Amino acid sequence: MKKQIAGLLTGLLVCSAFLTGCGKNEATEAVKESVEDENEGTGDTKDADSKKDTNRKSDKQDSDKSDENSEESETTEAPEENLDKVGVLLPEEGEDINSSLERTELKSRLEEAGYEAAMYFAGDDSDTQAEQIRELLQDEKLKALVISPVDPYGLTDVLEEASELSIPVIDYDNLIMDTPNVKYFVTFNMRAIGKEIAKNIVEKEELDKVREDRGARTIEFLMGSPDDDASLFLFNGIMEVLQEYIDDGTLICRSGRVTFDETSIMDQNTDTAKKQLKSEIDEFYSLEKTPDIICTASDDFALAALELLEKEQLQPGDENWPLITGVNADADAVKSVAEEKIGFTVMMDRRDLAEALTKLVETYLNGDDVDINNYSQYDNGVKIIGTVTCDGKLIDKDNYQILVDNGFYLAEMIAPEASPMPVPEEVSPTPEVTVTPEASLTPEGGEPEKKSQVIPKDEPEVSTEEVPAVKDGENQESNSKLQSSGKA
């Protein structure tokens, strides 16, 4: 019996131990699964949240570092961007509005096309300009040269160096002479502008009607410098229209100066132009004090003519006030046009020139065909250069406001001066008048009819009252007194 009881107790202990061991293993497996779930982001214990926050902070720090590295990378990369260069060499940095707008347009348009504009100004020194070109030729990023020459004949050697480096040269505004190393030329069409000037002279002076009436008009010319090709083109354009009127006598130039050499003013010197015009007026127009037309190549010349005529006591609006023409649309000249002192001028907007140039440069450097509109006119002594030309715009009293509308001038810069109010003349007081009756005879011996007559007060009054009849006795007494005095 005791043996049986001992066996039962032993069995119970074994079972208890077995059950205890199984429970421990299941708990261990549950903990393991919970930890794995936390690591996967699905646990919800406090330790798991702590680990999760730590991981997020770590990710954020990595992200911030990545952003900082990215910003630093962008900051360091921006200065390292190196654009291809286009060298732009101009004679001088003009202070006038047209030149300022031109420089801004050149720079902005070249940058929009993806190039750096390297701007150089040489003043009046051609040697300085040649050295500036050589400096640019040392830059490996230089892709093209744009040159407006100080001296059209002074760049032959340095342009040969540019050709050896395969750097294309675009001639700008003034024709570079005596070299084959110019690719294209961009300029204003001065011949066409000259023709427009002449056509407007014909219209305003009614030269066709003058010809029909067998009349004549007088004209004098003040043209640009003889060594400037643009001045020659302008003169040729003018004469293409006016020559026929000169030939048939409708236009008469009393000074006889009708060729370019005779009418050109060296260096376009304003004082020289004024002296020449005064000499012509004194010698050939002493009676009229002016020719009918003064045709000039610049606003400076037109304003000089205006000043000279005003000194001669002539006034705009007078019957013999001449038609004065200008070129450039300078502010003072436009104001004089608005005041009808100068007949008209021509606007040559250099922004148009800058736009045409940058389009040509971009097209050529991209390998595309350049749109040339003149292959025959511009010969530099070695070759004819393909040219892109821009037109001018004639400005007169009817349309000068377009220079405000297109942003070229502010309205107050070209507004005409207000006309002074006329001072009333002192009027002498009108003398008072006295009305007296005027005697007139009436038919059939009736009483004389009285009429009113106006007699100035300052004159002696004349009485028209009837003289009373003299009685016979009084008349005899009067005669007796006269006889006694010896006066009868």
C-alpha cells in the first residue's frame, strides 16, 4: 500500500514538472514574436515607441544632412557655370539715351541667348581697340567678336589673328575696311533713309506742282564727314530722288555745292557747318536771308541752322522760313519739330540694331542659315560683305508722340515749349466826338434840313445856326460908321 502511494506521488511530481516546462516555452515564444513585431513597426509597447522615435530622429537627421549637402552642392555649382563669350567692342560709351538703350539691349539679348557679353569701349583710340581684341582672343571661351571700329582702316592685322583662331568677326554699325576677315555686317540702311528724306522734301515743298508752274525752290546741303561711308550712302539716297529736280531747274542750289565732296563736313563738325551755311547765306541769299530748303545729315547741323536763322531775326511761321531737315531724333531736335521750327528728323532706334545683331550671332553660332538682306551694297575694298540692315522712322509734328509710346523718351523731354501769352498793346484813348447838325438845302426853298455830322472834339467847332437878319436901320448905321472911319 505504501509502495502504491509513493508511486502516485512520484507521478504527480513528474506531471507538474512537465506542465511547468511547457508554459515557460510558450511565454518565451510570445516575447520573441512581440519583439519581432516592434522591429517591424507593429508593436505597441513603450519600448517599441521609444525605438520608433529614435529611428525617426535618425531618419530626419539623415534627411537634413542630405538637404544641406544638396544646397551646398548647388551653391558651389552656380559660380562654376562658365558661359561662352561674345566680345562686343564699341568706339565709346555714349551718354545719350539711344546709346544707353543699345548697350542694355545688346547685353540682355546675348545673355538670353546663353552667352556672356564682354563689353569693351575704346574711346577714340584705335590702338586701344586692337589691344582689347587681342586680350579677348586669349580667352578660350570666346566664340565671336562684334566690332564697331574706331578706325575702319586700323584693324587689318588684329583681325588676321582672329581669323587664324577661327573666331568669326561681325562688323557692327560702321564698315570695317581693307580686310577679308569680316563675316557679316549689321547697320542701318542709310541709302533708304536718304531716299525717304528726299521724298518728304518733294512732298512738303510741292516740287511737282512747282515744276508744273515753271517755278523754282532754292536748296543748300550740309552732309556728313567725307570719310564716313554712312554719310555717303545717305547723300546718295537723297540725290537719287532730288537730282532730277536739280537737273530741270526746279531746285536751285545757288552756292553750286551739289556733290558729296562739296557738301560734306569733315568729322561732322558743327561749327564748320554753321560757318559754311552763314557764308552761303551772306553771299547768295542776302535778300531772302535763307534758302527755301536746308537739307542736313544730322540734328546737330539742323539745330545750328535754326540758331543762325534766329540771329537773322527770322521767326518760324514767317513766309520765308525754310524747311530744315535733320537725322537722329535727338531730344532738342524733336522738340523743335514739335514747335514747327524744324520740318522733320529721322529716328534710328539702336535697339533695333542690337536686336538684329544678337539674332544674327545666335543663328550663326547655332549653325543655322543667317537671313541676309543685302549682298551687293557694302564693299570694304576687299570683298562685298553680306549685310543685315535696319530701317529708320521719319518723325514730324504729326507723329513725334510715338517716341514716348515706344519708351524712347519721357513726354516732358520732347514736349514743345508753351507759347508766351501776347502782351496787349497800349491803345491811345479815343478822342471824344461832338455831334452837330449839318445844314442842307430842302427842295422848293423850304427850311434847310439838319443832318448829324460827327466832328472830332479836338477840331474847332463850326456853328451852323442861322445868322439873324440885319434890320435896315441898323445896317445904315453900320455903313455910316464905316464911312466915317474911312473903311467903307
